[in-house]
Amino acid sequence: MSLSITQHPKFLLKKALLAWDRICYPRIAGGFNILDITTWNKGAISKLLWNLCKKADKLWVRWIHRYYGKNRNIFEDVPKQASWIVQKILKATKYFDEAGYTMAEVQNMERFSTTHFYIKLRDEFQKVIWRKLVCNNIGLPRWIFTLRMAAHGRLYTRDRLFKLGVTTNQVCPLCDQDDEYISHLFFICGVSATIWKKLLMWLGIRRPPMNWEDELQWAKLNARGRSPKAEVFRIMLAAVVYHVWKERNYKVFRGTKQNTEILIRQIIQEIHYRGAIKI
């Protein structure tokens, strides 16, 4: 007998939908643009080290050089008797190495920007193709969150739960035919494909549903900009992903199933409630 998510204590304690470093990614890379405190702290400490190199008029800088700099280069030979704060500042040369600066370049800097240094430490991020689907979307926050997790491939579909040892059943609960994974649930599954096909027709888009990766690629090319049709498509995609995931969970945990036509009408009604422009 397999355990549900709510019955598995180890799963609840150890697993999160998205890793913290991913949450701190910028929005163009699929993150929430939350400040990475660890990296920011490196930048702040590095600025203190830069002050030691450039701000000889500051009292605390003069004191450190006078007290610890007797017959030694404090940047290369960190005094062992120094307090942990001073040692932390003097050892920040490694952060300049991480950012690609030499100490000679640091000493020649006319100004130091913690923000710029923070960006240098984090390096470049690979942009995700679905960034504009979540950033330029006026759908309900819970829709956007579910869409973002689906795009990351982090929803707890049965294939992921199987790998985590939570369940042995991998069959899609909506169609009861194939194994459940993100690309099947959106929109290869017969139930979700029917919903998506009818909503595409409602929006005036004459094409069959595609798998998840192709749908994201199509949306990237055809749902850009601020045209009414593009805005409604982005809202509709988020709404459908949310409601399909909700319907799937109702089937798993409650054993209930809603009529597809009723669900489609509900989605259209909620899109209109969000103030979407009529097509």
C-alpha cells in the first residue's frame, strides 16, 4: 500500500517544490528575484575590504593598518590575533577571485558598488522560454504559481512521487491509461487535451493540442506582446494548468470527478472575472 503526500512524514520534512537557489534566480531565469542573502553578504564584506584599500582617511581603516600592518602585508598574511570580524574582512580576497578581480584591480577601483559586485558573483543566468508567460500574466496568483511550478517540472506528478518512493502507482488519475508525468498531464492526457482544444477554439486558435514543451515554445512565439488575444492566451494557459492540476488532485485525494463541459465554462467565466478583454 502506497502513502499519500499528506501521510508521508519524511517527504513533508525533506522536500520542497523548488530549491532556494532557484527561488533567488531573476525572473528571466524562472526565479522569484529574491535577494540571495549569502551572496549579498559576500559583496558587503568585499566592500569593507575595498575600503581598507582605498579609504585611508577613515578612522577604522587607519587603525587596522596601524595595529595589524606592522611589518606585514595584511592582505596576504592575515593576523591570527585579529578578531573574527577583521579576519573575515581580510579573507574576502577570495570573493574578488570568485568575481574575476585581482587585488591590483581592486586597488585601482575608484568606486565600489555592492549591487554590481553581487551581480558579478552570481554570473549569468540562462533565460527560460516561458518567462513572459508568468511575468506578463494578470491571472490569479495561484494560477501563476502552478504554471511556474509546471514549467519548472516541479509538480508532484506520479512519476516524481515514484522516484521519491512515495507511491508505486504511476498511472494518470485523469485518464487511467498512461503513466502520469508533466508532458502527459499537459496536454496529452485525453481529459486535459479535450479541455485545452475547446478553449483554443473559443479563443479562435485552430490547432490541435501539443505536448507541454511544444505548447511553451508555441506560446513564446505567438503569445508575446500586449495584444488582447496574447493577454487572454497567457491567462487561459495559467487557468487551465491550475484547474487541470486541481481536478487531478480532487480525483486522487477525494475520488471526485467534474464534468469536462462544466469545468470549461468555469474557466471561461473566471477569465472574464479577471477583466480579460473580450475577443
